[in-house]
Amino acid sequence: MQTEGARQYIKFLATGQEYATDIMGVREIRGWTETTVVPHAPDYIRGVVNLRGVVLPVIDLKSRLGLGRTDVTAANVIIVLQSGERATGILVDAVLDIMALTEDQIQPMPDVVRESDNDYVEGMVVLDGHMVTLLGIDKLTAGAQAFG
């Protein structure tokens, strides 16, 4: 059910935590595909895959968040995000749900957290007693296109 003034977010799991991003930036969800390593890429760039003839850079979300590298299994998925003309994949553990959020449900990050180098975190939401971190597509995928 759509709530008046609500935006839809796709919720996914990575590092045992729940994250979400605006569903309007999601192009598709694909099963895990082995990536081709790109020399001299940052640690969080898992590599690139062929997406119907387009070279798609894949970000390891766990690594991007500074929490180590994902041990990939067949259960992992790649969420293909579209930001303007750029498409970038993010490697996550699983897609969980689609949720509708209103602006008043979204809480800003505490000042101590905002001062760190994670400006791709847009806010937090408390749902059913647990936290969901909202990630901004543009800043999360910034820099990945140099490798695609």
C-alpha cells in the first residue's frame, strides 16, 4: 500500500546489517556473476562484469563500508544501480524487501558519524525495533565508473 508522500526503498542485507536505497535508482537485480579484476582499482571495486555488452563495475558493499571483503557464495546478488548515465553494481548478501518511507520517518546521522568519510549514508530509519541505514546512490558509486 502506498502512503501519501512516501518514497519507495529497496532493502537489502550486507555485513549482517540492513541497508536501503531509493528504488528509483535500481535498474535490475542479478544473481552473482564472477567478476574480472581491474588492476590498480580500489579494494572496494570487486571487478567488472559484462551486462549485455556493457562493462559494469561492481562495488563490494562490505568493503566500501570498510568492513572487509565479502566471501562470495551463489546466494549473493548484484543490485544494478543507475545514476544518470552511469550504471554500477553493488554486491550484497540478499535483497529483503521494498518499503515505503515518509520524510518524517528518516532520521539524520548523528554528528559524530557524519564527520567521518561516509557521506553516502543519507540517514537511518527504525523499523520494527531495528535500524536500517539509507544509502545514497550517487555518492556510494562515485569513482566506480573509472573502472567500467
